[in-house]
Amino acid sequence: MGLASAVYDEKMAIEFAHLSSAAYCSNASVQAWDCVPCKEMGRQVTDTKVCGTPWDHTQAYVGKLDNKCVVSFEGTETYKSMVTDLNAMLVHPDLEMPECADCKVHIGYLRQWRVLKQCVQSHLQSLGCKANGTDGSTQQVHLTGHSMGAAVSAVAMTGLATDGFAVGQSYNFGMPRTGNGAFASTFTKQFAGRFYRITHHKDMIIQMPPPMWNVSMSYQHIGHEVFYDGTVPEGYKNCEEGEDEKCSKQYHRWYLDDWTFKDHLTYMDMPTGNAGCQSTTTPSAVQAMLVMV
């Protein structure tokens, strides 16, 4: 795409954490940009449109933040979307990555992107986020998501790039493994300097699909990983490779020490997921179950 690479920007990551959390909030509050994470972000996203229908498993919203086009995908919130998460067969994303014959992605995440694709692309184009004038001018599209929404956003990035959109810097949070090794390496190379997979301490969802599926299905994480082992002020560690044990993979034995989901529901020191849309910052057990992948 000829887009310039950049370095990890923590201030931008915090901003994107608000954008990703807003995807869980009600349609009306997102379109009015008065949801809890919308207000806490302190900046206005305009021209918002929520994509999704009552029978879909998740939703996304599209809008403008200054001169940037943004797309944020909702993570797992309903039991129907849990079915999407568990449908982990790997398939070739022929429309999204036609030049990578060996690439395979999670079928549930691919299907979810394709449900949302027409609405997302149509609104992006209406906002001038695709080259459609005689001067070829376009604006970059920045994507984000949390949990399942993070995985769908990665699949969407490949599809948007293939369809002629200029994909800019994107940050996502608590992302499960999304595809096989060929997909991971191709994606990492294609979006180097533009994509950051942010992880937090013992977030067990990052370790999904579990080890036995990784072996039988060849799932691998994509890079670049930015790992927070504690709070934001305590700093972070960069891992260029997706499966680096110096970052979140050091906690791959999640089944031994963490079933609370607290690390999955907190990113950049703020409540993430459905809990972030509430006035309270303490998620209930039901909310924790519904937000998990």
C-alpha cells in the first residue's frame, strides 16, 4: 500500500482501547457518541454508523475521528457469538487473501467479517475512505477490536487492503489466535509497523485456541505483540514474533492459575468489554462469561 510504518504509540493505544470498548455499547449511545467509553475518551467520533442486524452474532461501527476513518468490532457478548468462537475450523480466505494459497483463518471470524463487510465498506466509501476521485485521494482506515472483535478486525484488515482501502495504524486487545502459520507470517509482514496486538498479563483468551488445537490445526499468533505484565505505568515489552515466550505466552498454562477473566476485561487500565459501557467498573460473573472468547 506504500503506507509509512510507525512505532508503537501508547497514547494512541489508550485511545483505541476506548474505541474498542465502545463497540459493546448500545447502538444509540454509539451513534450519539455519549456512551461511557465515548465520554471518557474525550474526543468525538462523528458520522457513526452501526453495522449488524438482530440475528448477527456481533456488530461493528464505522466513523470519523478527525481525518481518520475508524472501524471497531464488538467482541463476544452473547451466547450466539460464543458459538462463532468455538467454530474453529481453518479455511482459506480466498476473497481476503487471494495471493496466499497456504493461508487459513478461523471460519467463525471469517464468516462474521463477511456478514459485516458490505455495510462497513459502504459507509467507509461514503466517508471518503477509499480512493474514488480523479486525484486518487483517500483517507486511511484504522481498525480495532477486543477479544473476538480483535480477531475479526485482523481478517477485515486483509479484506479491506485487498479491496483497495488504505489500512493505517491499528491496535487491538486480547486477541485469540486467528489463523495458521502462513496467515500469521503473511499478515505480520504485510502490516509491519501498522499493527499492534496488545496483551495483558494472564489473559487466558490470548492462549486460545488451546494447545491441543494449536498442534492439530496449526494455529499461530500474529506479531507485533505489545505485552503489559502489569499496569500501564509499569511499562510494556515488545515481541516482534507472535509466539515469543518473553511476552504473554509465558503464561500459556492458563488452566493452572487463572480462571477469573479479570485480565481479559481490563486493558490499558480501563474496563473493556460490556462492563466498560456500565457506570460501574466491576463486571458481574455473567458479564465476564459473556465477554470471554
